[in-house]
Amino acid sequence: MANDTGQENTEQLTTLRTQIDTVDNELLSLLNQRAALAQAVGTLKRGTIYRAEREAQVLRRMAAQNSGPLSDKSVMFLFREIMSACLALEHPLRVAYLGPQGTFSHAASLRQFGHAALLQPCVSIDEVFHEVEAGNTEYGVVPVENSTEGAVNRTLDLLQTTPLFICGEMELRIHHVLMRKVEGLDGVRVIYSHAQSFAQCHDWISRHLPGVAQVAVASNAEAARLAGLDASALAIAGEEAARQYGLQCLFTHIEDEADNTTRFMVIGKSDAEQPSGQDKTSLLMASASASQPGAIVRLLEPFRDAGVSLTKLESRPARQALFPVSVTPWEYVFFVDIEGHRKDVSVQAALERVKTEASFLRVLGSYPRCVL
């Protein structure tokens, strides 16, 4: 009886594997058909066929049509990679990011552009902006805010003076890992990490590693690299950095806030040309009479009256390059994110009114809301 059962199982497995092979062959044929169609689109457009709004629409549509058992997230991930590979046939996208490999910016870039993109690590946020401005890459990925630590001020400052636009966003859940070249905590003398990561893991470090020296470095990936050279050192970084530099993951999820999330923005020479249906628009504006009572309210009222929701309001000291006259101390500009695309009727109406109140207004870009 046991042998009969075993033979039946073997026959069933053989049948199932044959069916899988048939489906795989069909998938391969369909993928190449899709790639050929993408090439044809690229030929008609005479250049790269990357359209952030189009990709967002495809991903949302696939998730809406998904009936399982694959999760919506898995389906969107697979289609992101398919689109990335199709784009690479025509022109692999060059994307600058805050490196080196293994940083959270690296992970965000892969999520947005897929593994077929040519990702170029940079040593600073400034360099990411420069590479895109100079045309060395088509796009750049920079962190803009963290749910625990707030805004990334250097990114906001550079957005004041760059000619680039925001053309995409992504959100990445940040899980910090304590790692080391060897197992255990014996003989530890120093911890390397980025300053923001130290802040995000402050309570955990205080409880478990009191008195151990903390050395802030340019990136978490750099921290992992340094820990890989010194058996007495620890690093706080992501799991990808541990794999990249051959380190042992001693403790995972050591961030103080379980929902710790960083928002990244994609910068390029143009924003999303058309609405995707679920969009955001980022603005930079200043009031001519900011010191007068109600000046900021007057800048914001047009959005309320037009039924446009604000999702972010952040102030930064004004940069001289923005204004034709001298900027005095304590003058500020406001970064505002609103729901909707700049071509939406309600957004257009709000912006026309804001122009009458603002001494400076620039649309930094319209782009699809975070999808994956």
C-alpha cells in the first residue's frame, strides 16, 4: 500500500511539474511579446519610454486584477522587474543614489527602477543632484524625510536652487540590524552608523550597549564596510549591507519605532507629464508679508477653498539664489505637498490664487503617489 501511495505521489508530482513547464514556456513567449511591443513604443517615441505615471497605472491595475494566491505586493514587484527589463532593451536608465551599495537609498532605487537599471552610487546628496543636473544620469534618488527624525534638510535646501523636478516618490520601511564580523558582543569597542540611524535606535543602544563609543559615518553601508575590517567593531545598517560585506546579523529590528519609514524622492529634468489618477504635487513658496498676521493662512486658504488636501508643510531658511533681492535673516520658504496633479482643475485653481499671495511660487513637480 505504501509503495502504491508513493508511486501515485510521484506521478502527481511529474504531472504538476509538466504543467509548470508548460506555463513557464507560455510565460517566456508572452514576456518576449511584451518586450517587442515596448521596443516598438520606444521606436515611435524616439527615445526612452520611461513614464512614471504609466508605470504606476500598470502596477495599480495588476494589483486590482490580482486574484491570488500571489500577494498584490509580489505581483507589483514582478511587474516592476518586467518593465525594468523591457526599458533596458531600448535604453537602460541611469540612476544616481546616495551610496555605496547596501544603503537604504540603494534599496529604494531598486524598488523604483528594478534591477535592470544602471545604478550609480554617490558619496553625498549634493553629488546625486549634480549627476542628474549634468546629464550623467537621467534620474536621482534622495531621502527627503523620515517618520521618526523628520525632514532631510540637505535635500530640502538643494530643492530650493536646483533646476530639477520631483518625478516620483517611494516609501521604505526602515529596519535596522546590529551586525559584526564575528558572533557575540564580547570585546566590542565601537559602533559605526549614520547619525540618523543612531537617533532612530537611541533607546535600544542605551539599554543594550551603554558606554560603547558611537562613531557617525557618511552612510550605513560605509559603517558595515568599516565593521568588516575590524572584529571589535559593530555596525548598524540594513540586512543588504550585512550580505554585501559578509557580516553576522546579531540583532534585527533594533529601531525604536516599529513603523520607522523613510520617504525618498526621484529627481529628474521633468516631472510626470500626465496624471496617473493618484498623484501628488510638491510646491516651494514664500510669502511677501510673512511677518504680518495671517500671511501663512492666506497662502494656504486657496487649497482649502479648492478642496485640495495638504499632506506636508515644512519650512526652511530661504536661500539667496531664489530671490532677486537680498534675503535677510529669519526669512523662510515653505515646502508643501498636496494631493493631485498640477493639471487637475482643482489644483490649477488653487495655484492661480496662491500666485496672488506669494512672493515666490515654484511647482517642484507632480508625480504618482507611492505605489510599491
